[in-house]
Amino acid sequence: MIDLNNILEMWSEDCKIDEMRLDRSSRETPILHAKYLRLLSEAKLMLKKAERDQKILLKDKWLYYNGKMDEDAIRSRGWAFDPFDGMKVMKGEMDYYYDSDPEIQKSEEKIEYWKTVISTLSDIMENLKWRHQNVSNIIRWKQFEAGG
């Protein structure tokens, strides 16, 4: 699994431009682009999978909370047979149960995690897109400092 902390640690090293080896830094850009593009592509696929899994979970939870799921299906998931503990619940109150359901919350956290990973990787890709400009600016600054 792609880990956001690992991505941030990798990027904290990969983002460095060695001013003494600007040619090397410039040549590394396509390699870094490929590395982070692969991670971004994988993260996008993982987000899609998490979203599909959540749709299935939401359908199952709807069946469960509305009393339309059979006992075998409830038992196979390890859920309680009475989600309301004997209370009568109005339709307008159902959102409280959906919003507080631990499995739905976990699913939503997973989707938010992948969105954060994608956003981070997109920012890294944007930075890599302009890396050549940073190298060029360093060269021009060095020329200016040298009097040229």
C-alpha cells in the first residue's frame, strides 16, 4: 500500500537540487517524474476501488438499517440483528445512524486518505514540471554572482 508518510519522506530527499551537480539534477527529473507518476496512477486506482467498495457497503448498510437484509447476510458480516437496540427510529433520523456507523466512517476515511495522497502527488508532479526552470534560475544566479 502507498503510504503518505513514505511519499513525503521520499520527496523531502528527491526535491533537493545539488547546486554543484546541476546537470545531474536536470537528468534526474524524468526519472523522478516516472517514479511519482507511477505512484499517482496507483493512488488514483486505489481511490476508485475505495469508492466502489463504499458504494457496496452503503447499499448493504441501507438494507441492514431498513430491515431488508436476511439473517444469514447479517450473521456473515458479524453485525447485530437489531441495529437500533429495540428503539423505534424515524426515517428522518436514519442519517444519524449512517453518519455514526464505524464501518461507513472507516470507508470515508479511506477515501479521504487516497484523495490526500493524490493531492500530494499532484503537487509533487507540478513541482517536477517546473524543476528545469529552477535549475535554469540557479545557473543564471551563479552567472550573475560570477559577474557575467
